[in-house]
Amino acid sequence: MATRYPREFRQQAIELVRLDAQPITRIAHDLGVSDQTLRNWAKQADIDEGRRGGVTTDEHAEMVRLRRANRVLEMENEILKRAAAFFARENVLPK
């Protein structure tokens, strides 16, 4: 999924928030983003840097990758079960 704002833009916005010179709503308005978006960026940056507890961006990406792999394995397992049942039926029935 492509992000709307470049990583450098988000990092600079987070630095402005951390300077605490202006309210977040003012910074967000000046940058043309939602104030909640800016808060989310700052919160996730704190998590990624270990300043705050939570799921890091890398951990989230890994969980997404593992869930997809798990879905594929479950589908493959189901296909193998059906194939085994099909071939078992073929061998039992008289011809």
C-alpha cells in the first residue's frame, strides 16, 4: 500500500511536534494534514523508537506477512485433505 506522504515529510512533521513550540493543531494545519494524523505519526514514532509501549511498524509488517503465509498454508492443507479423500474413495469403490 502506497503512503500518501513521503517518509521524510512525516519525520520532519514529527520533529516539529517534538519541539513543542506550537500546538499540534497549528502544525497540522500549516502542513495540510489532519491533527489526528499528526498525532498518530508521533505516537507510532515513539513506539518505533522505544519511548512508548506498543507494536512497532516492523512487528506489524511481520505479523501481516505471517498471517498471509498462514492463510496460504491453511488453503494448501485443505486442498491436500480433499485430494486424499478423493483418492481414498477411488481406491475403495469397485470398478
